[in-house]
Amino acid sequence: MARRNAEYIVKLTTAYPFRLPEDSMVCVYCGESYDDPLMYRKHMDEEHQTFNVRMAFVHCHEGFIKVDCTDLQCRLCAEPFETLDDVAQHLYHKHEQPVDLSFELGMQPFKLGKDKLVCAICKAKSLCLRQLSRHTQSHFLKYTCEACGKSYATITTLKHHIAYSHTGQERICRKCKKTFNSLTEKRDHLSASKRCWSHLCHICGERFLSWTIKQTHLSEVHGAPKRTYVCPECGEVFPDRKKYRVHFKILHTDDNFICTCCGLKFDTKRNLENHRVIHTKEKLFPCPVCSKSFPRKKNLVQHMWIHSELKRFSCTLCNKQFNQRVSWKTHMKSYHPDLADFQGMQNNKAKMVLTVLKNDQ
């Protein structure tokens, strides 16, 4: 019934359906792509005054379709409306259309400006259309995993989550569907199997482990200009996407975490907790070998290498070995500063690969 309601509203109003396979709005009728929502609405007005409404739902086998209702009007009488609920009531009561108001409307509403993107439901701000889509999806989560409490919009995505996250000790590669007995085996597979890397260069077809590595490839190999990011609220320019997103989240949204002691804002709860130990002076992570304690778990993990017989870092010139990275870096900067810069670059690349593999889990 939700699907039928959506079909009637798409047919009888200017709620324009669209797909979002990447960062651009794609027309459900002809497949044309638009970066500017205003141009997409103009395209729908001029090219699709008549259409087969069933085509709007071909790509959506489950869940609700996305609709741009920025300029929402009734096609029968041209009366404007603010929300899908209002226009549904109008179609049912004034035009006696068979919209069943006892069921959901089967659509996710979007109100899209070119420069500022705001949730049509709760008015939360977003940096890009993909981020806004993910946020809007959060208002339509109906299926909850009994094992961990995470929620999903469709039963299929819930089943995928269970298959990948709650299958005992087995680990599954999302790309090739191979099964591994441990997380280590899966990470080794991802590190070695390029065809399972999810980021593809559209110029040469090479695959990469992360978006950041792909962007570096585009710049260094294909001469693509390095992208900068301009905050839509204050105009500040960032060369790094992560810093840009953290800035926007902390300064221009309510989706952040505030320290009750000093008022500083943080983008994640973990970063807030790491900061709070400055005020509490708590050291909740004791070393099981010696008497030292640490305020953060990462500090303890780093410290434990002092007690390890394994020397992870070595100097290639004088063969000295070190337990900790900080000791190795101090040695390299003091005795081999030129080589330290080069090896630092190599280690940063290796660290990036390990981080990507870890985050993929």
C-alpha cells in the first residue's frame, strides 16, 4: 500500500523521483545526471510532463523512493504544499484520489538547494547530497538487529548485516563473498586482492583501498587538480576532506559532543572521552607488567611494546632496533635526518593501508 500511495503522489504532484547512485541526481525516466538540483527540477518540468509512473520504481525493489519536493504542487489544481503529508491529504479529500492515509506514503522527502542542504524532516544540515541521503535514511529505519541493536531501512540490508557481522567466527569479503576463518585472513585477502578494492579510477580502471589513495593517484598519475573544500556556511577553505567535515560538524551543526568541563566540541564520542581525561586525571588502563597506568587505551597499547621482545622498528644504516616508533623516529631525526623523511613517507603509506583494512571491518 505504501508503494501504491507513492505511485499516486508521483503521478499527481510535482514530487520528482530521483536515484542517487553517486553524488549526482539521476533521472528515473531517462537516466540523465545533474549536479544542480535546480537543473534537475527544470529537466523534469520540461522533459517529463508525461511519463510512465511505474518507471520511477524500477530501481527500487525495497524501501522508499527518494523524491525532490522542493517545489511541491498538485498537478490537478496547481495548489502548493510544504510536505508530502499535506499533499496526500489534499489528493484524498479534495480530488477523491485513492490514497490510503492509514498507510505510509512510500517516499523519502528532499528539499534541495544548490549551496545548502537541509533535511526536509528535521532541518539538520548536511555537506553533500550523499550525506543528506544517509541522514534522511535514518528517519526510515524499521528493522533492528536483535544481536547488536543496529537498525536498517529494509529487511534485505538487515540480512546482509547479519550475514557479514554475526556469522560466528567466519568473516566474509563483501566484494567476492569468500569466507575466511579469522579477521586476519580476511585482511590479508583484502590487502592482496585488488579486485576486491572498492574505489575505482574512472580514467585507467585501477582499483584502490580508499578514496584518499584514489584521489592521490588521480592527482599524481593523471594530473587531476587537487580538490579543495569550501564550507557552505562560513566560506573557510580546506585542502583535506576529513578536516572539512569535522569543521562543519562541530561549528555548524548540533550533531557533536560537548565537554561539560570546558565547553569544547568534538565530532565523535570517542574524541570527547579521550579529551575528558585532561580534566578528570583518571588513569583507568594499568600495565599488567609494570606499575604504570595510562589515561587512554591507545597509550597503554603503545606502552606494551616496551615489554615486548619483538623489535618493530629498525634503522637500515646502523642496524639499531627499537620497540617503539617514537624511539625510532627520535634516532632517525638525530642521526639520519635525510633518510628519516623518506622512510617516514613510506611508513605513512603503510599505515594508511592498515587503517583502511581495519576500517573496512
